Amino acid sequence: AAGIGVDDLRRLCILRLSFVKGWGPDYPRQSIKHTPCWVEVHLHRALQLLDEVLHTMPLADPGPAN
């Protein structure tokens, strides 16, 4: 996971948004607000890599309390 940046993690994420076909004057649904849709989000690989990086980072020394 070394050498992986934020842009690389973003490329590993998938977002899909789908609508049922048709809305408007020629369809029973007059507006997009009345159209069924669904969202699919995949973050698994990006979160796996982030977890690996976080587990390999050394813990920071908080230093003496004031």
C-alpha cells in the first residue's frame, strides 16, 4: 500500500446511480422526483488499502502533558 495517494484511493471507489426509464410528458412519471432510482457504492478495496496504511504507521508520541 506504500506510495498510494488520495487520488489512487478515489479511483478504487465505484458509485453507480440508476433510474427507471422515462419521465416527462410522454411517461406516467412527470418528474424525475417521481422516478424510482437506486445507488450502488463500492468502497471495499480503497478502505482495505487505507486500513493497511493505518496499521503500518508508527504511533505518534503524544509527549509530556502540560
